[in-house]
Amino acid sequence: MNNSLVSIQIIPKTKNGEDVIPYVDAAIEVIEQAGVKYEVHPLETTMEGKLTELFAVIEKMNERMVELGSVSIISQVKILYNPSGASMDKLTEKYR
């Protein structure tokens, strides 16, 4: 059972001030490859899963930024942890 929602905004610092959108696209690709449920929003991406699994995805996202040449990364993270279950759909169903 999924017990967490984690929203992340990843902000890589590039060597020469390049556009960060390709970096953000690569970070989202890491999420996609992890196979967790996720939704991309304008300022952050929300993932649904087990907390330990989602932390591992965040670690891989940061590692990917370094692989692409980022000199440092800010990862702003929000976490909803509910041992009895967490669901994006359930939290937002009245708005859809």
C-alpha cells in the first residue's frame, strides 16, 4: 500500500547558466523509470508510493543532475505520510 505523497521541485545550478528545463525533463524521466505514480504540475511534480521508495527516487534525481553537469542542486520537498494510505486521486477527487 502506498503510504506517502512526495512533491518535489528540483532546481539544478548549471555551470554556465544554461536553461534548466532539459535538466528538469531528465529528473522527470528518472521518476518515470522508477515506475511510481506521478503527476507533473507547473512548479513541482508529485509522486505516490512508499516513503522509502520515493526518497530513493529523489536521490537518483539528484545524482542524475550531477551526471548532466549540474554543480549543485536544490530539492524542495513536501511530504504527506499516512501509514494507512495516501492517494493523489483521493485528495483531489472533489476538484476533478
